[in-house]
Amino acid sequence: MTGTQRLTWIVDGTIGPRSLFIVGPAGTSLQTAFNWPSEWERSWSGAGKRYAHREADVAISNTIEAGLGALWGEDPRYIPSGRRGIGPRARYAIKTAFLAQRRDGRLAPAWGRYAGNVVNNLIENAWLPPSATTPAQTITRSVLGLLSRLGGNAWEEFWPDVRRHLRR
């Protein structure tokens, strides 16, 4: 992966159409529905804060992941499995939430992803309200970050097939 490809991955993941118009609003809606953090209330203002928080979250996390991943030879992108069958493809999507492809093509722990996720959540504690900055909340956000990667992987793996079936 070249430096330009890494930069493109960061920018697309942060301000690309899918991030801005699908994932961002969906996450903002869920957090507003559950009123998290509660200090921001269920209001347009609260939704705006949640959306801005999510954008900062993705920008910081992706930048750290891509930067450290470059040092360690990790590719942060999701690379489709090329496998057949729902089970093998789903297992691959789950596995690659925690593993990244290296320069030699093997899968190994995604250290850049882990660092980006944890450091990002520590940085966020500087602007989140107190109820969201406890150690338990910070750990929960980190775990949810990895789980959201799993969801994104499943989307990347299966959406092309779903789209193809919908176009018939």
C-alpha cells in the first residue's frame, strides 16, 4: 500500500460519501435514540455534537491506524476474501476485524488498528462529557470500535452480492 493509498483510505473513511451520508447519520441516530452521552440530550444540537464527535473519532483513529500500520507493514483496507459460501466469508470478515494483511500477504494482528482505536478513545476523553470518560466507558468505546470494524467488513464482503441480486 502506497502513502497516497493510505491517505486516500483515511480521507474516504472520514469524509467519503458512505461515511458522511450513511454511517455517520446512522451512528448519530442510534446514539441520539439511546441518548448517549446523556449530557448532549435528544436534540438537534445533541445530534450535531454526536455527528461531529464521530467525524473526529474516525479521523483520529484512521490516521493513527494508517500511520502506525505503515511502519509495521499493515494494510488497513478490507480485502475481500474471495471465498465461497456464507460461513467461510463471514468467518473471514470476523477474523480480519482483528487481523490485517501484511506486505507478504499473510494475516497478523492489526497492531495499528488496536493502537488507533485505544489512543483515539483516550484522546476523545478531552472533549466528551464526564459520563462518557470513565475507564469503563473508554474501554466500551474501544470494544465498540472493533465491533464496528467487524460490521464494516461484513458490509464490504457481502454488499456487492446483495447489490447484484437487487439489480436483477
